Amino acid sequence: MRRLLIICVALALAGAAVFLVLTRPATLPAAELAELDGLSGDATRGETVFWAGGCASCHAAPEAEGDDLLVLTGGERLASPFGTFIAPNISPDPTHGIGDWTRADLANALTRGTDPAGRHLYPAFPYTSYIHMELQDIADLDTFLRTLPADATPNEPHEISFPFTIRRGLGLWNMLYLTEDWAIPGDLPEARTRGRYLVEGPGHCSECHTPRGPIGGLERGQWLTGAENPTGDGRIPGLTPGQLDWSAEDIAYYLETGFTPDFDSAGGHMAKVVTNLSHLAPEDRAAIAAYLKALPAQ
Amino acid sequence: MKSILFSAAIAAMSLTAAPVIANEAAMAARHGEMRLLAHSLGVLGGMAKGQIEYDKLRAEVAADTLVAVTSIDQSMLWPEGTETGTMEGSSAKPEIWGDKADFTAKWEDLHKAAQTMKTAAGEGQQAIGAAMGDVGGACSACHKVYRVSKN
């Protein structure tokens, strides 16, 4: 009897140890962190990364417009089947924002979903897309973010319940869903390569436009085919050529001005995306359109 | 007795029906405004994109239409009870009635953008393209908060 008890305890301890090892928050490999450290960041290029990444959509105050989009107070509420996540303050305030983060801290958060304290961030923050970001873009973004105004708005706790309150479990989720692989693999022509980077990486389009499975992972086999809107406000449209028959020119124009080919205009969260993408170079919007036009038809 | 009841029922129906019909007319008028805007923007946007050849007169007529439509006083067009969920076919979010001042300010922003377009329309394709950005921004600023998504 005693022996059985010892075996049970030993097995439980072993199981816990395996869980802890498997779910350990990851960081970028040392070689990449060293390379990142050696780069010089450029704030002007970083501003483009900022708009391409859509940071302001969630991290500016919910109703912010114009210059207020550069005050990253947080506060946007993101509804999900697991509860409501509230975007944190990422302004350079050292107490309430991320002013005391190093460049490596930012890189680990963006590409691995790990914060400087070594905790998992929730994938409401799209590190599953940002994992594709180039180190130079991260260095530039870091430099740009430091030029923005500090703001002392305190963070609000996420409105989620057990078991989702246990961040450690996200390590298992990451094993399933965090990948450096492109959804559309292989060598692509130049414009589409840039488009893939913008769409699958910083632009994080798939986070809303690809359906999710029961535990919130993207169904990569149904890439950009549209999804339920977690806010309940309509359905998020599919972007594959079979679903979106706009010309590449029309898509690029929509991303610049918000006008559809019928001259209706973007609403909802997409209006924010258009505001962001209007800051990009015309070639970048054309690259996004080229990538979308070449998606597998649905 | 029966006929009194019947008349009362008819009277009650017409009392409730009248505002519904008036509300539907208000919604139809709003949709008409949007269609007029979309039609003119189709001309100007087509020129901006290079799909329609620039024609000064057509551009100015289209811009004048934008200015005219956005000059219309909105106070009679948004009666309560015409929000989405209450009225079929409405995409108007209830938030409109929560902050009428902001809603009106956003309509006035569109009017200002239309006036910018009026100047641009006389200048050429490039100026129209830039002004389309302002108009698009004004459209989206309102749709972002006050219109439900269609898809």
C-alpha cells in the first residue's frame, strides 16, 4: 500500500515536471538576440512597422483618432469565447507601460508571446503572427515606440475565468499553434513575398479572417476564408479569390481609403485597419493585394 | 359594441402604425443619402484610380453633390426606433442615440471633407486622389462606431 502511494506520488511529480518543462515560456534563440542587439534601429522605418503591425488598433484608447493613436494607453476590449481580454498600456511609461523593457524583451513578447517576467502572454496579442517579424523591423519598431508619449493609465485585468487564468497552460497551446512556418509556403515572386510578410506577419490579418478551432487555434487549412466575429457583429469575410472578386487594384484602393468598389466604406474594426494601412507605401498595399489574389480559391 | 371595439382596434393600429411608417421613410431617406454619396464617389474615385478619365465638369458636379448631400440637416432623419434590431434593414447602431453630438460632428466632418473635394475636383486626378483619402476617413470614422457590419 505504502509502495503504491510512493509510486503514485512519483508519477504525479514526474507528470508535473514534464508539464513544467513543456510549458516553459520560450524566448528567441541566443544567436538571434545577439543579432538583434547589434542592429541599429530607425524610428522612421519603425513608424511604418508600427502601422503595418496595427499596434494602435488595440493599444491606443478605444475611441482615439489622429495623433491620439500614438498614445498607447491600452483599454481596447477583445471579446472571445474564453473571456474578454483588455489590451494593456504599451506607452513608454516605465511603471504602467513598457518603458523599462529592453529591445530583447519586446522581441520575445512579439515573437514568442513571453513577457520580461517570463510569463506567457495571451494569444489575444497576435504573437502567433508577429513570430514572422524580421529582426530589423523589431529593432526599428522598438526605436519608434520609445519616441511616443508616456501615459500613466493603469492596466485593467483580463476578464477571464479558470482554467484560462493559468497562463502556464499556454505553453501547450503554443506547442500546437505557434509556428514559424508560412501558411502559404514556398518561394513566391517578389511582390507576393512582401505581401505574405505583411499579411501573415505584422499585419496579422489571419487573426480575424481565419476561423478558429475549439481551443482558439487558427484552422490553417482554411486560411483567410472568413470567420465568426467574436463580438457578434456580423461575419468577418473571407479574402480568397473565390470569396472576394475585387481586382488587385480595388483591394489596394480599399486598404488606402476604405472604399469598396461600390464606394461603400469600411466600418467596424476594419476601419481601424484601413487607417493603419493608409500610412504604408502604395507598393506595400499592392503587395498585400497581390498575395490575396494568389490565395488558393475556395 | 362589436363595431366600437373594431373601430378602437383600427384606431389603435393606426396609432402604432403611423410612427413605424414614418420611421421607415426616415430610414429610406438615409439610405438614399448614402446612395447619392456612393454614386458621386464612384465618379471621383474612378478618376482617382485612373479607371475613369478626368473630366473637370463631371468631377465638379460629383463634388457639388457631395457638398449638397452633406449639407442636409440630419435632425429629422434619425428618429428613435430606427436602430438595428428594432427596424429591419437598419444598420444604425444604438450608440448613435447615446451620443448625438458626436454623431452630428462626424457628419459635419464629412461635409468639410466634401468641401475639400470641391476644390480638388477642379484641379485634377492627383488632387482628387488626396481628397478621397479625407472623404474615406470621414466615412470610416462614423461607420467604425455607428454602423454594424454587413457580412
